[in-house]
Amino acid sequence: MTDSIPSCPPPVADTEAPKLIMPARACDVHTHVFGPEAHYPYSPRRGYTPEDAPLSAMQRMHDILGIERCVLTQPSVYGTDNRAMMDAVATAPDRYRAIVAVEPDVSDSDLEAWNAAGARGVRFNLVDKGGMPFDSFDQIVDFSERLFDLGWHVEFLLHVDRFPNLAQNLARLHTDVVLGHMGYMKMPKGIATPGFQDFLSLLRDGRCWSKMTGAYRVTERDTPPYDDVVPVARAIMEAAPERVLWGSDWPHPWHYREMPNDGYLLDQLADWTKDQTTIQRILVENPARLYGFA
């Protein structure tokens, strides 16, 4: 079975220093760590097999970028086994946070233990389902009520242009909602697309956040610059600059076109806005508020 699962190429080894001047306490809100597989085995239901991407390599990349904080997000290849990520978070609990994946019957004591260890939300991957154990969106809505008292949020990977009744369904959740990859709408669809307009409405209403990640995943371009994504990114930032976050998506799993350089991905912020106050919000203030950094 594992012979049919595609392997992923590694990230770019030589991270470029960004042109942007990084503010103190800048945060990357979407990274992963992988391996070693012998210690942290992958789910047999996974859609890809990544190369090892250890914490030390992520830290080197962040040092070059000038990033001091990060949020590790549970990748689909581990299903609901959060050990690799939580072990990484434990190395710097003042600077790292986590978004976990869980079973529907996860105990309150497990949720509370993860909360004490730095978890701040639950991820539901509705695109690359891997180990996604929830059977329906209704089940997710019911489960989200358990997260309210923890102050957690729900994060989705979904396509805003394909998800039925996006605004009505996400409004049913009992917590804030974070959407990855700018709503994960593939170009050339643009800002007039109905599902994307619903996404903007959710941002304006104050119940939704957007991770400005994965431009290289939604663009039609094989190589930078990903200029076709600029109108989408600007529309999100203009809708709710106080609810926008930036993440690298390092080490860029399940990507088979030219691998992006993380320095370029960070510098895209300057293509999307020239306002330094907005950049400060995106890199520092917004993630501090959402993820509970001191």
C-alpha cells in the first residue's frame, strides 16, 4: 500500500533573507515538522510521504527570516497522532503553539492537557482527509461547543468556492474559525466568486480569520511571482486587517511544482500591502491575540 503513496520533495535548503525588516516577536502561524518516521510513524491513510523535516531545520529557516514565534499545525500524514508536533512545541513553550487534530471522542482531560502544553485549536482538513475521523460537518459543529470554554478555535482546510453554504455553515460553529491558504480558492477564480465573497463577509463580521499561506498552491504560475494571487490577498487584508495572519507552510508538503523560497513568501506581504501598521498587525499583534502569546 505504501508503495503507491507519492513522496514529497524537500524544501529549498538555502532560505533567502527577506527584504522586509522583521518586527520583534514576528510569528509564522503555519509550519509542520516531520519525522523521523521510526519514532513518529505516519498514518497508513496518508496521501503523501514527506521527507524528514526536523525542528532544527525549521528553526534555521526562522532564524534567517527573523521569525521568533511559530504555530505548528498538525499535518494530515499523522492523522490524530499529535506527538511529533507537541514534542516540538515543548522545546519552547513560550514561543510555540499548536493546532491539533483529534478523534470525536477525545477526552476533556486530553484537551485540557494539550491546552496546558500550548495547543490553541483543532484542525479539520476537509481537502486532504488522511486521518480526518469526523463523519460530517454537523458532528464538527457539535464538537466545537466543547472548545468554547478553552478559548480554542476551529481551523479548516477547505475550498471556499466549493464548500456548500459557506457563510451559513461556518456561522453555526461555537468558536472562531480560521481558514488556511486564503480560502484555498484556485486561480483564475477571482474576488467576485460567490464563495469568496461569503468568506470576505465572514471576515468582516468578526467570526473568521484568514491565514495568508499557500499562494504557491492556489496560483496558476509555476514559478514566482504569484501575481495572480495579489487581488485575492489584498481583498482579504482590506476586509479585516485585524483578522489576518501570515504563515510559511514550511516544509511545503504535497507540492510538486517549483519549491518556493520562504524568504520570497514572507516578502509577498509587501506586494499585498504597503501599510506598515497592517504588516505589524499580521506578523505580531494578530497572532499574539489569537494564539495567546504573552
